[in-house]
Amino acid sequence: MSFNEVMAAIRLPRDSEEQQNIRNNALQVATIYSAEIPLQVMQASLDSMKLAIRMSEIGNQNSLSDAGVAILQAHAGLEGAAMNVLINIPGIEDASIVAKFNTTVQVLREEASQLSGKALSVIDSTLKSQEG
């Protein structure tokens, strides 16, 4: 849905210099918004991952594989959202916003990778120890 704002801005007239400025400003606002929404999805995905990790620690151990799948799905959601942020960044002219978005993507990706790697390793070890 946020991309609809970008498309609406692209369709604005640009015959005069004033129209070009209005269009460019609208396009910047829409592009920034189109990057902010998936940043929020990244954070929500990380929060979901943390919840699934906690459930793997305190929940029913017969559902341990379900917690592992939830961690994987949340991580995939985070990575997909990261791609949506990154595809919008080249259209943003404000270097400080670009730097902030790049940093946020990097920090969230790193945290998710560390958390999921550790948790999935523990889950895998636990599942293997339950064999036979």
C-alpha cells in the first residue's frame, strides 16, 4: 500500500518548474514512507522472533519444532522487509535519512541473525538429543 503513494507522486504533472518541485517533494515523502513501513515490519518480525525464542525456552517441549519454524518465519519476514527498505533507499535524496535507514537495516539484520542462529542451534541440539 505504501508504494501506491510513490505511484501517485510519479503521476503528478511536471510541465512547469513549480509542478516539478511539487512532484519531487511528493515523491520524496512517498519514498521515505515506503521505506519506513517495512522498517516497522522488520522490528515487528524481530519482536516475533524473540517471542518464539522465549517460547522455545519455557513452552511445551513437544512444540519445540513449532517454535523453530516460527523463528525461521519471523527471520524470513525480517529479511523480506529489509529488501523492501533497501529497494527504496536509492530514491531518497536526504543523506541523513539514507544513513539512518541503512544503519537500522544492518542492526536489525545482525540481531536477527545472531538470535536465530543461537536459538535454532539449541533447538536442533535438543531435538537430536531426544532421538531414539
